[in-house]
Amino acid sequence: MKLTSQFYAQLPNFETYHAHIITLFEQGKTTGENQSEAMLSYTKLALARTRRGLKTFKLLPELIEAAKNNPSKKWFLITEAWCGDAGNIIPLIQLLAKQIEGVTLKVMIRDEHPEIMENFLTNGGKAIPIFVLFDEEFKQIKKWGPRPAPAQKMVLDNKISQELSYTDLSVNLQKWYQKDKTLTLQKELIEVFNE
């Protein structure tokens, strides 16, 4: 199923999505069918990273300029509450959206809409977060995700080597995000907007 203007219109904006995740977490829940303690723990971490990012991330002027100059004003994020990468990525996109006049940013919970997610696979998988730019007719202009190239390389290399457990890989990824301070993400998004 293709994403339509009607579907897009009924999706929550970031603020509504974020408030929903906080409410779920306060009820001891997260998004998706897996409601394990591990998933709740990941959700807690993602919420903390999102809060911190919304307060501390600084946008590069050239990223703001590139986004302003891009014709797309319909932005779309696919994520889940427990997604570790999302807590390091989505706050920056939200901060950017607020800087660009006329931009609408909508958020879709991946597993609630598998028929839509099928359009945005990465190497055949349902990797998230995914950031998409649409034109006014909801034709896809650009897709980015699920994470900056160096972080994606860490994940793909570990799939081959299986050297690290999921937990250890997650810790290494978070260390990378903290050291990088969104610079790689912002540079990649500049390329997305300038193409």
C-alpha cells in the first residue's frame, strides 16, 4: 500500500507522538507486541536521549539553509519507541522541522502499519528510523536511514562477525553517537536536502 495524503494527514506530529510514548511508558508499556522488560528498558533510554537531544542538539547553519532551500515540506519519520538510534536522530529532525517555515513532520509507528513500511525497507529489512521527504503529490523525493553511515557500518560488520552481543553493540553505537555529537548525521542530511 502506498502512502497517501489522507494517511499522512491522520498521522501524529512529533509532539503528539512523543506525548503518546511518554504516556505508554508511564503505564509500563512500549510500542509493538514485545512488552518485555528489555524493551521497556530500551524505551526508557530512547526517551532520555530524545529529551537530552531536544535540549542540547545544535543545528548547523548550512543544514538549516539546505532544508529551507529544498522544495519538500512534507517530512515523514518511521520509528518505534524502543529504537535506540531514534533517540539520537529524531530530536535533530524535529528541531530542524521547527526551523523551516511550512514544514509538516509526521511520525509513524512502524509495526502499526506494516503495509506502509513495505515501501521503505532497507536491504529488504524493516530498519528504523527512516526519514522521508515527499513532494506535494506524495511522491518520494528522498529517503534516509536507518542511521549515519559509520554507525550503519558497525551494525553491518557485526552481522557478519557476530563478535558483539546486541547489548554490547548498542553500547558501542551509543558511544559513537555521543562522540560524534550529530555532526555526521547533519552532514548526511545536508546531502539529502541538496540532492
